[in-house]
Amino acid sequence: QKEVEQDPGPLSVPEGAIVSLNCTYSNSAFQYFMWYRQYSRKGPELLMYTYSSGNKEDGRFTAQVDKSSKYISLFIRDSQPSDSATYLCAMKAVLIGRGGTSYGKLTFGQGTILTVHP
Amino acid sequence: GAGVSQSPSNKVTEKGKDVELRCDPISGHTALYWYRQSLGQGLEFLIYFQGNSAPDKSGLPSDRFSAERTGGSVSTLTIQRTQQEDSAVYLCASSSPGATGELFFGEGSRLTVL
């Protein structure tokens, strides 16, 4: 079983729809939860970054974390064609490396391909 | 530079050849990560650098893969005796030190092994 599970889709919605993307995880060591957006042939870019359970809103985007259920979601309201991309959830564990310094290690979901058609 | 720079953007090679992929992180970012993204897959962790040392190499898939970082800046990922299953996009990311910094990704090097 993978540490992070994400439905790969693809997901196709009409412009203006509400989109719901979800991930589940199994590692209780994950402390930080992120959503990245990746356009075709580009690197991932950070969309949302949360730490605690609950909701975080940024414009049309809302990230939701439920640590007790090990479940995170991203909602996109009033979706636009420009939102068409691959959305990757990512979880960060804080580890201690050699020398005693801490670092964050990201584990990604498989990514969901979203298409918003006009 | 303004962002993470990777080269080459595309590389086609024959099975058995060695390849080198380069990453130039954001100035001042001491943490550097390499990830691999195979077709239709999420990102797979390869290696983490803090400065010039690599405290976590746990994701390197085999001894054909190695990486180094010099001067606390540029990093090179080397794949020896490439195999077809090495075909993927290799992504580099950098961040400020510590566990909470945001990772900034480059656009990746797309490797195709024929």
C-alpha cells in the first residue's frame, strides 16, 4: 500500500463547476500538507500549504485537512479553463539528518489530471 | 537566477550510455532535492542535499544513480549505463534550510532512453 493515495482521474468538468480533489495517507508522521499544481511540461508549483486540521481558503481554492481520518481535500470553486492541470497532493514529514539538522521530506500522491472545458 | 534552473530540458540517449543532469538552485537555498516523475505517476524522492552533503540518499533506485553538489550550489545527477526504465522527468527543487521551507521546483529534465 502506498503511503499517499490519490485518484488519478482524469476529471473533466464544465467551466464554473466546483471541483473536489482528495488524498488519503497512512503515515502518522506527516505534519504538513500541500497541494501542487503542475501544468504540462512544467515543474510543480505550490498552491496551498497547511499544517493543522481544518480549512484554509485562498481565493477560489479551499484546502481541508482531517488528521483523524488521514484525509485531505482541495476544492476549487468557479473552475476556469486555466485551472486545467495536474493536481498533486503532498505530505511532509520532518526528519533529522546526519549532523542533527532537520529537513522536510515530501511524499506525493499520483496526481489528478483535471480538465475544465468552456 | 530567479528560479531553479535545470539542464538539459530534454535528453535522448541510447541504452547503456551515461547521462548527467544539472540543477542550479535558487541563490541562497541550501537545501536541494531530486525527484523523479515517471509517466502518469507522482513524484518519487531520490536524494536530499543540505549544503554539499547528502544526509538522505534513500530514494536512489540503484548504484547506477549518483549525485553530487559542489560549492553548496549546483548539483549533478548522474545515471550510469542507462536502462529504458530510467526514462522519466527528473525534477530538482530547492528551499531555504529547515523543515518548513517551501520547495521551489525547476521545470525538469525529460530523459528518454531508447
